[in-house]
Amino acid sequence: MLTEQNLPQVRGRYMFGTAMAKVTWFRVGGPAEVMFMPADADDLAHFLKNLDTDIPVMPIGVGSNLLVRDGGLKGVVIRLGGAFASVETNGMRVVAGAAALDAIVAKKAGAAGIAGLEFYRGVPGTIGGALRMNAGAYGGETKDVLVEAVALDRQGNRRVFANDGMGFTYRNSTVPDDMIFIEATFEGRPGDPDEIAAAMDDIMATREQTQPIRERTGGSTFKNPDGHKSWQLIDSVGGRGRVVGDAQFSELHCNFLINRGNATAADLEDLGESVRADVKAQHGVDLHWEIKRIGERA
């Protein structure tokens, strides 16, 4: 059992038994054994350097693309706060902390006349998650604009990854899971702020019309398999509107799981797995989760 006595002394804050349902967009999930909110990058590095290597750590952002199982999480959940949320522009470059919201990065880039990052306006979540999964939407991906990313390894050492060192593929990177991103530098191209703002307005209007963004959801459930659209496969097996407990595949966009109010993480995961099984049986296609599932089942 973890207590403040067997964890490193830090300037940040430890919280014990925090319900992950409070910090995920699905509003489900059991407790985190410990949640650590570091004061800054130095505090995080000190923590990692002095933490027993047998204790698992899991960084999270705003929980937008995360399904935490009902049994909760062992070890330490690292949640980056305001000290990691700065966004600065310089020429055609944008330097953003890992806790900066993707949408804020898009807006600040646009206001500075930097085009090319508009797609982030339609990506829920933070830059840390965008780096981890090569987040993208509306014709753009993280790999298209990233210059370099800065991470801390499990020993607290600072590591810098150039774009070509990220191992980007569709909705994935090959950077080891124990790297905790803290900052990224992006580069766009010259653009007119008004035109960029109009493009982002179009993105948001499209999202509003086609996605259940006002529901308790987690974004796209499954990645698109080669040669297929996940939503079409889900639709073809009767997944649209399918229900398990209080979890449902959205009627509006059937690649979105929603918590109708009282769903458990198990409801959501079991619903997703039922559709995966039907797609495999009827089409021979494997759907792979885009939503990150972590923790233990109850």
C-alpha cells in the first residue's frame, strides 16, 4: 500500500483513492491508488528519479480518450496541471506544454497567423495524448506539424525526440510507454488569422452536426482498419444504438460510445467487445481500440 512515507518528497500534491470517474470524459472508473500532480517539470523529474521502479506510473491528460476499468489503477497516476499547459508562439513555431488542450493550441496558432494546426481544434484532449497517439482529424495529423517532443524517462532524465524518432503511424507512436511527455514544438506555415478562424469554425460546426460531443463520450472508439471505415462496419452489424447496461453506441455517430448516465466501465467495454466480435464474425476484420483502456476489472 502506497503512502506519503514510501513515496518521494515532492513540491506537488499527492491524492489517495481518487475516483477516476471524476477525471474521465466517460465519467466511469475505479479509484487511483495515488494521483500525483507535480508542481513543475523539475518536481516530476525528482519524483521519477526517486520512485521505486517496481511502482507503476501512468500519465493521463484530461481523460478524453480514456476508459478506466471499475477496479481502478494500482501505482501512481500522474496528472499534469497548469505548469505544463503553456502555449507560446515564435515565428511559425508553437511551443506547447503536454497539458495544453489541443483546441487551445489551434486557437493560439491561428491568432498568431500560423496555419496548419487547425485540425487540433477538432481533437479533444491534450498535447501529451496527441503525441502518444499521433492524434489527428479533418485531414491533419500530429506527425504533419511536430518538430520535436520532450519527455522524461522513468529515471527522470530529459529526452528529446525529433519527429522522425517518434515512430508515428496511424493513431500511434513507438515511443516507449514509460516516457512522459512534457512539451512539444510544432511548425506551421504563414496564414491569415481570419481565414484560419473560419476554418476552425467549420470544423466545430461539422463536429456538432456529426458527433455526440455533448454526451459522456470518449471520441472515436475504434481505429479505421485498412480499406474500411469503422463506423460503416459497426453499422453493418447492427451496432448503431446498441445498448449494454447504460452504455450505448451513439445513434448519431456509431463509432462513439456514450454513457447514458449510469454506465460502468464494464458496460462500455463489453459493448465495444460485442461489436468487435460481430464485425470479426461477419466481415473477418479486426477492429482495434482507439480509446485507451487501463486498470483492473472489478
